[in-house]
Amino acid sequence: MKIIIINGPNLNLLGKREPEVYGNITFDTFYEKLKKSYPNIIFSYFQSNIEGELIDKIQEVGFTYDGIILNAAAYTHTSVGIGDAVKAITTPVIEVHISNTFSRETFRHQSFISPNAKGIIIGFGFKSYELALQSFLVNQ
């Protein structure tokens, strides 16, 4: 099984950025633990602060991977283009968020990705990514 995690803007700062919201563990630390916990899965990881690069990556892997775990971060709430990219591909996408976006600012209550995603997992910290992975494993 081939799974890619795609992270959007500012998620490269996890571990430093707003630890009261996002915790103090870096994404790289979490990612290494995840790979060790699931040795039979081929993982890829991509992060960008640039909207077009996220769209390009979704299109690149969107017909050959078994699943995409997508945390588009702030672009979730602003990018019609990312939402359209998710709609255009055949690989299922699980939208994830580390924080509960509905407990935050009102503008974070809208997602342009959700209508085209297989599912949404929000508010469970880094566990959100693992829960998304589990959803792909139970539906093999």
C-alpha cells in the first residue's frame, strides 16, 4: 500500500509554532514513528507553503497512490484550486487537521476540500494522521 501525507503552509513549523494548539513535537519526529509502526506501508511525505506546489503534488500522485492524507492547513479554507484538484483525481483523500478547526476562528469552519474528500478527521493532534491511515487499512 502506498500512502502519501501532504501538508500545507506553516506545518513545517510544527514543534515550534503555537505549541498550545499544535504540541511541541516536530512532524518529522511523528513521521518517523509512524513509518516504524507500519513497516508494510510505503510512505511518502510532502510539505509546501505554496498552493500551486500542493496542487501539483496532488495531481502527480492522484492516480497511482492508494491514499492521500491531506492537511492543507490554511489553504483548506481559501483554496478552490486544491478542492478542485482533490475532485479531479481518483486516489481517495482523507482531510486531516491537528486542531479542532470548529473551535477556532469562524473562517476555519469552511473547507473547500471536504466536499471532495473521502472523509475528514479533525482535532486529535498528530493522531488525526494515524486515524486517517487506519481508515485506508480497514477498507483494503
